[in-house]
Amino acid sequence: MTSRRILYFSCLAVLLCQSGITFYLPMLPAIADDLNATDEFAALSLSLFLVGMGACVMLWGRLGATLGSSRILTWTLLLYGCCTFLLAVSPVAWVFLVLRLLQGALAGGISVAARALLVEQYDGKDLTRAYSSLSLCFVLSLGASQFIGAMIATLTNWRIAMLLVAIPCVLMATLKGWNIAAQHIVVPRRTGERTSLHKLIVQPRFILPVLVGGFGYSIIVVFSSAAPLLLQQSFNWSMWEYGLLGWPISIAYLIGTRLASTFATGYNEARMLRFSSASLLFSALIMLIASSLLKNSAYAIWLPYCLMLVAQGVAYPVSLSLASRQSTGAASPAMALIALVHQLLAALTNLISSSVGMSPTMLVMMCAGLASLAWLATRSKKMLP
């Protein structure tokens, strides 16, 4: 397989697996009613998915280094589709939640393997551009799949919507995955000593970019978890209106990824990361001020959030590119470590937000706090190459 085809395959796989975070969000009230779930069902369903993504990423990293990233990507995508099919036929709430945990674990494998394939195929500014494409697929799953999920659930029901995610995963893994496993023999660009993860985690040039990307990712997870119920209950939005919000979200992140892809040169990523983190904090302050002045307007929350997504669209691929360059061994373990940090941060912040009781004011405060942490992480001179 050519590098471009590998990029397309990896991006589509990430698009499908990340839809597990947002595709079903507009349907959450309907799912909870259908399964007779408790009030904590919504927060648990997302938290368990994130816990699953983080719990097994180191195992996926080891398997990727041993068996090959392409094979891991094929099998995890196939199993992810099967798990999503079982979700569509879940009879009770506890079965749904257990399957969400398993689905998250498989999504973690897809994410690690897809990133590792890109590291093995690209370097320098080409790697940053490849990560920009991967990030774009993430936000399409965040925004466009949210709209599609709302549309399908409105026309049919949530079970059919789940099936429409499961079927492409199985078909893609079956028709294309075997071709990758059989014909594509990865020759990693980075060979030599084995990746020392404990040295990476204490290296500022690795961990600081990872933290910046992780804090921004946590903002997206917290907003995605809280927004469906807040907008539908506090601002009387319908499921359809919330689904439509996916389009400005996707466009905002698209602008950010295109900026990263256009202006990244392989040498200016540290400066780009600092600028984007400052923009993230500035957007959070706008949200804080606007929501204080316009307490009854949802626009005061989601419009500044779109500005934050532009900044995160730049920061995320740049942070991945900066961090991945510090690994001298196999790509999979380092990508697994990055995924572990990101999922732990997202799961922790989502747990905090659900435990304190989410309100529009609390959501804004969480976003501002996470943006401040991302900005602080870029202030260290040790991050410079």
C-alpha cells in the first residue's frame, strides 16, 4: 500500500472509532428512556468509553511493536464493529455500559495503531500534515457524526443508528484490512534502541506537548459530555437543533487543522503550539465574559467554543508531531503512551465535571481552567528544541 492509501485508511478508521464518543450523544435521552436508565447513565456511558480507551493502550502499543501496527488496526477495527453491533441490540442499561467499556478499549487500539502507522510512513512537516488530516477526522466524528446521529435517530431510532456505524467498520476491516495485513510490510523509519517510556515521560520536550494536546482534548470531551443535556434542558434545544451544532464545530476545527497543515515547516512547531495555546486561553476568557453577561443565551457558550476548536485544531497535530519526534524506537509504544496520558486526563476531567454537577457556569469554568493549564504547559523554555 502507498503512504497516501495508508493515510486514507487510518483516517477513516479513526473517524469511525471516534464516532463512538459523539455519534450517539443526541440520542442519549432516548437511549436512557428506552433502557430505563438512571440519571447517571449519560455520564457513565461516556466515562466508561474513555476509561476503556485509556486502560489498554499500553497493551496495544506492545502488540503493535510485536505484530505490526497494520494488523492491530485491522483486528481492532473488526472487533469494534462487532461490539457496536452488540450495542445496537442491548436489552438493558448495564449491558450497554459494559459494551461501552469494551468499545472504548477497542477504539484505543485503533487510535494507537493509526498514529503509529503515520509515524512509520511520514517525518518532519509531512508528519504534521498527516496528523492534521487525522485530527480533521477526529473533529468530523465530533461534529458531523453528531449531526448525522441526530438526523438518523430523528428519522428512525438509536438502534438503527448504531448499526450504521457497525456495518462500515466490519466491511472496511474485512475488505481492506486483510490487504494491508497481507501486502503492506511496514519498515519503520525509526529503528534502533527500544523506546524507553520512563525516560520519555520525564522529558519536557515530550511530556509538555502531550499535556497541551491532552488539556485541549479534555475540553472537547467535557463539552461533548455536558452539552447535550445542558442545551436541551437549560436552553430548551431540540435533538435536531443540537445535531445542527455539529456543522459549525466541524468547520471551526477544520480551519485549525488547515492552518496547522499550511504553516507547519518542521521547525516552527514549538512557536505554533505556544500561539495556539494562547489563543485557546483567549477564547476561554471570551466564553467566560460572554456567559456572564448573557446568561440566558446559548450563543455565549457555543460560539466561543468554536473559537477554542480553531485553536485546538492547530495545537493537537502540532503537539503530536513534537512529541513523536522524541521517540527513537518503535512508534507504537510512544503513541500508546500519548494516548494513555490523553485518555487519563479526559476521563479525570469528565469524572470531576459529573461529580460536581454540571451547569452552564460550571461548564464554562471547566473549559477556562483546562485552557489555562494548556497555556501554562507551553511557558516552559524546556519545550524548545
